Amino acid sequence: MTSSDSSANNAAGNGGRLSGWRLSAFSGPAIPIAALGLPIGVYLPQFYAGPMGLGLAAVGTIFMLARLWDVVTDPMMGVLSDKYPSRWGRRRHWLVLSVPLLMGCAYMVFVPTAPVSSFYLIGWMFFLYIGWTMLTISHMAWAAELSENYNERSRIQGYREAFQLLGVPLVLLIPAIIEQIGADNMESARVAAIGWFIVITLPIAVGINILFVPERKAKPQPPVQLGAAVKAILRNVPLRRLLAADFLSGFAGAALASMYIYEATYVWGIGSVASFLLLLYFFGGIIFIPVVLKLSYRFGKHMTVVMAGLFNVVFPPVIFLIPEGNYYIAALVLLFLGVNVGTTTTLYRSIMADVADIDELETGQRRTGLFYALLTLTQKLGGAFAVGVVFWTLALIGFDPQGENSPATLTGLSIVFVATPMICNGIVALIMWKFPIGLREQEELRRKLDERFVEEVEQTERLPNLP
């Protein structure tokens, strides 16, 4: 390890600030992660339900089952990531292993040859989610381990989320350009272009990450019985509350993503620029991340989540005021909706690092990978149920994505589009109100962990040297 690597490790461990360029290098893989995540919610369901000919109900079921597969793969990957380090560290080798798997699966899912069967889609989606899980869990767990400082953890996650949000406009520019030039077979062309973006950017981003960002030296992990480890998780009340909030946020976000193209095309009348205007939503998220971080420094992470939840209760009804065909009003509404887009993901991930400190104090193990596996699992489950529930609901009200829809049907579409985030975020605000870990509580946790580590080192030094 070089002296600069050692300095970076020591700065993070002692509560110092990591340099912006190092955090940028670390956050690079979030761009292809975003390029995978958004199309799965926005473009792929409609693509396979329409041009690929599988239908709404079949696609809704397949995407729900594919994400339910994460019930198995996410915790398994979290445990493997924690338990099997390499000479590179605890996380970096898992990022490298994910690259060839994701590149192959992205090509098969985003560049299919019609006609395809339901078995084709569900098979490749299952493998795609394995690679995605390997990449995202390892990257998020590594982010949590870069620092033990309450506010620095938010800054690190803020960088990572900013790059993930930056990845969204970058990948959305592809279908936006294709829509403007009017390419033949537009839906197939834009999905295929997104797939190639993933295949090209993924190895580059992971390569920069591995070359320029060191891992902090891991503390020794004492053995712990499986029963005791499970009980420690079940007793962790802040963990349960955070996972419940994350599930609801994931449900709301995926529901909006899966309906956005329909809402923008059939209700707002701006289908020709839908992808372009969606860029403003994510640019709003990037712009306001520094504001969110400053609010979290002042009021605490959980209270900032509460404020964001209340904003998403009050603001969505403004959507009903968008005049049909008015690009400017739609753009303004999307920009302000984007104020909150990075809040929950940034702060949930920072809070999870604090929640994992409780488990480390009780068990003596740093199970960051497992805890972030649970966090991604609840978000994906929320998204899985959202796509299934939304598509079933749209089918129930008679919505036809390829044909004519009555005014009553389109009104029903808008009601579902607006009510979903209002209900979910209202419950999130209630769950996160009076969350039990703030700055003082986290600092006390770290003080106890540091004292115990010093005691363990002193005890080891007092042991007699064996021949």
C-alpha cells in the first residue's frame, strides 16, 4: 500500500474527510449501476410487454419473480462478501467478478432477437440480478466502511448517490436522442443502445475504482454462533424501522418509474420528449444533494428523511395541474419532484452504517455486507411488488398500452400515479419520526467500539509468545 493510500485510510478512520477526487473514483461504478436500474423500471417492462409481445400480465409477473429472486441472492451475497476477503480486501474482488457476468446478461436482456419467450426473459433476468447484487452490495458496503464518522458517512453516500443520479441522465440521453431523430423500431433501438452503454461503461468504471481507491484494513472478526447472529439482527429495532421505510420508498419509486412513460404520453401529451424531460427530474436530484446533506448535518439524518417524506406527501397533487401538451409546466414539476430523488437513498445508506454499529457492538463482527444486502433487498422487494401491483391495477382498470383509452381510464392512471407516493411517503415519515440513532448516539457507539478494540489489542499483546 502506498503512503497516499495509508493517508486516505487513516483520514477516514479518524473521522477526517476523504478527498473529492478519491470519492469520485470510488463512486464511478454507480453510473452503470444506475444505467441498469432505471431501464428495468422504465423501459424494459414496456419493451417486453409491447414490441416483444409478452403482454402486461406476463411481464409484470416475470419482473416481480425476478426481483423476488433477490430474497435468496441478496443475503447470500452479503454473507459471502463479509466472510470471504481476498488479498485485495473485503470488497474489491467481488466488484471485479461482477463485471463479465453483468456484461453478458445486459447484452442478452437489452439486445434480444424477437420473438422471445417468457422463459428467455426470466432466465436472463435471474442471472442479471445475481451480477447486479454482487456489484451493488459490495460497493455500498465498501462505502460504509470508508469512514466511521456520522456526517462523513453521509458525504460519502452523497457522492455515490450523485454519481448514480448522474448515470441516469447519461443513460436517458440515449433514448432522448433516439426519440428526436425518429429511428426505426424506436423502442428496440433505445433499449439496445442502453444495453451497449452498460456493456462499455461498466468495465471502465470498475477499473478506475479498483486502481485508485484502497480499502481500509479490516479489524479481526471473532467467531459468532449462527443463532446469536440471527438474534442480534432480530433485536435490532432501528434496523427493522429502516428496512420498513426503505421498502415503502422502493415501492413508491418503482411504481412511478413503471407508470411514467404512460402518464407522460397519454395524460400529459408529451410522449415525444418524455425521456428528455425525465432528465430534469434527476438533475434536480443531483443539484439538491448538497442541500440535503447540509440539512442532515443540522437536523440529523432521520429528521431530514421525515422532511423529505412530508414533501412527497404535499407536492405530488400538483401533477393534476399540468396542462396537456405543456412541456414547460411538466418540466418545472419534474424538476421540483427531483428535489427529493436522492434524499432517501443517500440518507438510508448512511443511516444503515450507523445501524450496523449496533450489531458490531453486540456481536463483535462487522457484517456491513449483510446489512446492506438487507437494505437492497427491501428496496428491490418494494420495486418488485410495485411493478406487479401497478401493472395488475392498470390491467384491472382497462388501460391498454398499445390502444385507445377512455378519459375515465386515463384519470384512473393519474390517480394511481399521484396517490402511490403520497401514501408511501406519509408512512415513511411516521416510521422515521423519533428514530433512535442520531449524532450523539452514533458517537457513543463508536466510542464503545474503539475502547473494546483497544482492550482486545492490549490483551493480545499480553499473551506469552509461543515457540
